[in-house]
Amino acid sequence: MRILEIDEKKNLIKLHVEDEDDLWILHLILEKGDIVIARTTRDVSIGKDSRRIPMTVELEVEHTEFQQYTSRLRIHGIILNAPERFGIKGAHHTINLDLGDEIIIIKEKWSEFSLEKIKRQAEKKGKLLIVLVDFDEYLIATPMAQGVRILQERSLPSPNKENEGIIEENAKEVAEEIRSYLNSLSTNVVVLAGPGPFKEIVAKHLQNVKVYIDSVSSATRNGLNEILRRDVINQVYRDYELAEEVKVMEKIMENLSKDTGLIAYGKDDVKKAVEYGAVDTLLVIEDYLSADTREEIEPVLEDVERKRGRVMIVPKDSTIYYQVKNLTGIVALLRFRIN
């Protein structure tokens, strides 16, 4: 997700959607009564014919639908503004928001929780290193909120019969460069891609690094454009989020089994822990952000983050969803005992 514009006076944020996780975040933060502005298409009557016409509409949100494993968010609502010649103001409409689309969101008041979700989603793009390699060249880049930053582009000595060890030397050099950038970015995740077997040779020199291997046509900027369109990038981010959730759940279950008093679950106990500023990490299933319970639960989530706690929304396809649900759907790992 890229933040294109923030207008605090108008309570307006303009966003560019980059992956499925962005759509998921928008599904979580969009509420009934919000206003969105986006490109869409609609069937309109032109004389005796009906045609599907592209247009920009301003929509008052009624509800949203997000289908897991798809790249589309459906935003249902009432048209507040559209080209007058089509006469559709006041009609019901659905905006299908896809990857690559832009959307303007206007809220009467932005909650700290919603703002933090958007900012974290945008900042998340700096936690990954993309490395494209071939026998005689390599490119290192990292996705950032404002776009992809190329960190290094270099040629390597070409393999030849006189120096049979040059391939191994090149692999070690690239691996050293990768480790240097991993340290500066404080991450250990690499997408390593290239047109031939050299990527596997480099990967052997990256012990204790999480490496995702893929293939592209070249270790150049064209290859970079290829990899950025691949599912592997989304998979890296998704694996990271799910792994973090699992680690927290393991700590929760360990503390429950030892009866340490460092766990709170159920809305009342969690609210009490939040009031004391005791919540380190809060897991809450996505169901709590439905229209029926959102008004009650969102202030709790905001209060956790104000007091430097961490909130993790657990989707239905998460491996820990039913564990959290069995603990009332909301469970907190505490910094200290409150009883």
C-alpha cells in the first residue's frame, strides 16, 4: 500500500492498492457512512442501448465484502456524486477495488487504530530484500512505501576456463553483499531470483537467512519488474504475519499452562488489562470488527496501541483462528500481572 495523499483538514487519505493484504486492511477499516471516491464501471442507458461505462464515483459506504485468496474488495453503497449526464446519483452501486487501483477515503473522524493500520501496512514494504543474480551480474533492491529502491547494481567477472573457481568466488561476494544489506534493514528475509542455477549457488552461502527462490528472465531491472508482479512477494509478507501470530499464540498457551497470570481473555478481563496498560500483544479474531461489535471493540484496540501494545487481527484462514476463538476470540499477552 502506498499513501499518495493525506489531507487532515478534509479527513481524507488517498491510497494506491498494491497487494491482497492492502485490500484486507481496507476491508477492516472501512465503515458504514464513510465516503470513498474511486474509478468504477456501471451499466447506463444510452438511447435504446445499455452500455457499461467507466467513470469516477463518490460513494457512501454501506458495507464491504472481501473474499480470501482473491484480489478484489467489493464496496457497496449509495452514489453521492457521479457524472450528471448518467443520472445515477442516489442509486445503489458496488465498487470493485482491484490491485493497482487508487482510492480516496473520507471519514468523519479517523480513529488512531485505522490510521496506524494504514501506516504500518505502508511501512511494511521495507522488511524485505530482493536479489536478482546471474553468473556475471546482480541487482539488489527493497520495496518501500514510496516505491522500490535499487540498492546495488553490479557486474561480476565472467566465468572462464582459466579460472574455474570464479563462480564460487562470485557467489561468496554476492552473499556478503546480501548479508550487509540484511543487517542495515534489520531483516533476514530474501527473495532470490535469476535466470539460471547461480541463485542456488548463492543461496548455499546464506545460512540462517530465510530465502525464497524464484526464476526471472534476467538479473536486471526488467527482471525486477517481473518479480514484483509475482505471488512470491505477497507470500513473503503473509508468511511473516502468520509466523508472528503463531509465536504469540505459543507464548499465550505456555503461560496458560503454567498459570503465570500473564494472560487475559474475554472482553471484560482484556478491557481491565488495557486500562492498567498491561497489554503487550492482543490477538483478536476478525469477527469482532463486524458492524455489530466494532463500535465496542475498536476503542479497546486503539487504547492498546496508545499504550505501546501491539494489536494483531487474526483472519479466519489463520492457523490459530480457532485457538483464539476458543479463548472467546480476544486474548492478551500481558507485560505484568494485574491480579
